[in-house]
Amino acid sequence: MSEPTAAPASSVTAPSDRPSRGRVLVTGASVAGPAAAYWLERVGYDVTVLERSAEPRLGGQNVDVRGLAREVLERMGLREAVLAANTGEVGTRFVDERGRTVSEFPAEAGEPDGPTAELEVLRGELARILTGACGDGVTWWSGDHVVEVEQSAEEVTVTLAGGDVHRFDLVVVAEGPRSHTRGLVLGPEQRPELKRLGMHMAWATIPRTADDDRWWRWMSVPGSRSVTLRPDNLGTTRATLGFMDDPGDFEDLPPAGQVAELRRRFGDLGWEVPRVLDAIGQGEELYVEDLTQVVCPTWSAGRVVLLGDAAWCVTPIAGAGTSLALLGAYVLAVELAALAPGEAPAAAYERWEGWMRPVVEEAQDLPPGTPRLANPQSRVGTTLFRAGTRLAALRPVRALASRLTSGPDPDRELPPLPAG
């Protein structure tokens, strides 16, 4: 029986000689997956990470680490590595249709959780750092995915699309909001509620030009549309095109169809929009999503547990997805480490969910009118929104608003990792 394609030899590490708590399969190698692998290996499990993509997915847009998740990075010893990979963003500027500044929110020393966080990094860069930090008890597989899951009281049997069958003590599903593996695990009465926010987003990586600066530039225009440009640390620029609309097939269109739809919706705009549309029309990286929260009645079934977006997608509108993934991976390892030898994982999953669910629910509880308030339909609404950003940019108001972007439970204490 052949194994799935492994990661490059430099990334694959051999298991250690210490006694193992058991074998764990983690599906997904974005942020939640490698974070879970790191902590589960740390507390004594032999971990295999399975990524559907044949090659590492090192692209992606800006993410940030806030609140308690910063302390998780500290405990991993990775804060400096993430700082070194920061995008270099110096703050947020709202602009009008001609690119003129309406208001600005500079990143300031001593305010790690403002609109531009201290730990602002590309998703792919963070995934690379987390993957590289994993130890000898983690093995990496790629180019395959789970198509069948069977459980007994003692183990989980998974069948992969390539035909291989493997047995594990635990499975952690750390996939995206459309997780296929989640559907193989949860019964009909456990299926998540998918709550659309009514907004479609398209993310693109485009060539950088001399006119690009280190600000996150954000333009909202009538028609419930927004366009943003953000710097990165790789010599390119990250662009987004967002629009409010009823459910449709935009996310499922072929790339050429997605580009055509974006041209139809944004082709009348000036500023940097023609440049963005030209770039994606020439095949630059494009990822689209119908922003949808995932609300699961339970995050586990038997020996399988959901983590990150597969369990609780909060969407980029909430701005806490990466922090929750890091936090959830750490607390999950803490609770599993507290199990007695041979004890079933259900008790650990229950304690973990009890700790995490209030944090997730707070992140999913968006302010009334979100995201419509930042994407007005009318010209009057757009004018009022811009006036609101000017008011919010005043220093006293900005200091108050920083509490709203402070990340998951910044005043709560992390549970300790058991010794040994």
C-alpha cells in the first residue's frame, strides 16, 4: 500500500523514540492544522498532517494574530519569526474614487491590536512558519484527501481518495468552511448552520508598482462595493474586490467566469481598479468566497474533532479566524494532555469546547448592520460611511475603537500545558 505523496525530504521528520499517547491524523495544512500538529506532538502524540493540495499552499492574503493568540505564539517561541515575516503595513487609509485620503488609522507602537495588528502576516507565510516549527513526531502527507471515515470505540479508520486505508487514535479536521471531511463525520442532526453575510469577496495577488505604498488602502463606493490594496513582504500587492449580493453561483464559476463577473461589477470604477482587473484577467492568483459563518451544534463526534474554520468559520469580516485557530489548537492539546492513559477523548473534547465556544460566539456576534454599513448601496450612504471613518480616526475615538479589534478574550488566561 503506497503512502500519499510526502512533503519534501527536508520537511519530513522521523518519529521520536519517546512513548506515544497515540496516532493522530490532522487534515488540512493551512494555519489550524500545523498549529494543532505542533501542540499535539508537544504533548506526546505521533501526528500525521494530510493536505489535499499536492504542493504547499503558500499564497493567500493578510491575516493577523491578536489577543490571547499572541501569547500562544509566545509559548511556541514564534513571535519573532512572525514579526520578521510581517507585511510591513503601516496603517489603514480610507480613500475616495480618486484615491484621495478620507481618513487614516496609523499603526502605533504599544497598540498591537489596532486595525493594523502588530503581528500582520500573509497566511502562507504563517503556515510556513508553523510547519517549520513542528518537531520529530510530525509527518507530512500531501496530494490526497479523506473519502470515508469509520469509527470504533478504540480507533478511527480513514480511507483516502488514492485508495489507502489508515487507522488512527484521533482525527482532527482542520479544513476550510466547506470541509468535505466534516460531512463524513457529523450526522444529519449535527450538520452546521451556514449563515451567509450577503457579501462576496475576491482576493488577488497582483504585481506591485511604484505607486503602491505601505498603507492598507480601502475604497467603498455606491453599489455596495469595496476595493482594497495591501502591501506584503514578498514584493507584490494584495488586492480585494468585495460586493454585496444575494446567493448566486459566483463562487462556483470557472476562473474566466469569475473574472468576467468582476469586470461587469467593477469596470466603471477608476483609481487602481482597472489595474486590478487587468492583473486578474492575465491569470494572477485569484480566490473567491461567499462569506459564510459556520455554526456547528457540536465540534466533535466520537474520536474526531473539528478545528478552525471547519468548526466555526467567523469569516474575514470578524477578523479573528487566525487567532481562534491558534488558540483552539493550543487549548485542544491542553485538554487531550489531561486525559488518563487509555481514556476516551470525549471528555477532553467536551472541556475544550466549553472553553472555546464562548470565545467563538463572541467573534461571530458581529455588530448590527455588518457588513452592509461598510458597503452602502447609495451615494448618501457612502458619504455617511466616509464621515464615520473621519470621526473614528480622531484619537479619543480611535483609542476606544481599539478595544473592538483586540482579538479573542485578551483579558482571559490561557490554561497551563501539563508538565511532561
